[in-house]
Amino acid sequence: MHPDGYLEIKDRSKDVIISGGENISSMEVESIMYGHPAVNEAAVVARPDEYWGETPCALVGLKEGLVGPPLTEVQG
């Protein structure tokens, strides 16, 4: 945290997510997400999970003027 209150994030701490013993490349998942025509920006990070150890968590920014599906559709 900077003295002026800004938080600076330089990079994720690691590029491999270990979920249930499987190695998942966050960069590979991001690359696939960027292939979608509606995606403007994407980031995949590890999220702690009691059962799997870690699970991927994707953050997606859509291109200007596009709207994502309702949250109920995304949650399944």
C-alpha cells in the first residue's frame, strides 16, 4: 500500500494452480478465455478450497457495450 492509499499489484504469486493433485496453468486458461470474442481482459488466480486444496478463480472484463449472462446462469 502506497502512502497515498493506492494498492499496487505487480503479479500473481504463482502461475500453477494445484487442484486435487492436477497442475492447472493459469496462463493457459487465460489464453483460452482471451479467444472468446466478448473478452477484453482476463485473469485466473488460485482460490483456497477445503476439498481440492485450490481451485481456479477467473476474473473477466467484457468488451465495451457487452453484457454478461445473469449470475444465476453463471453459477449453474
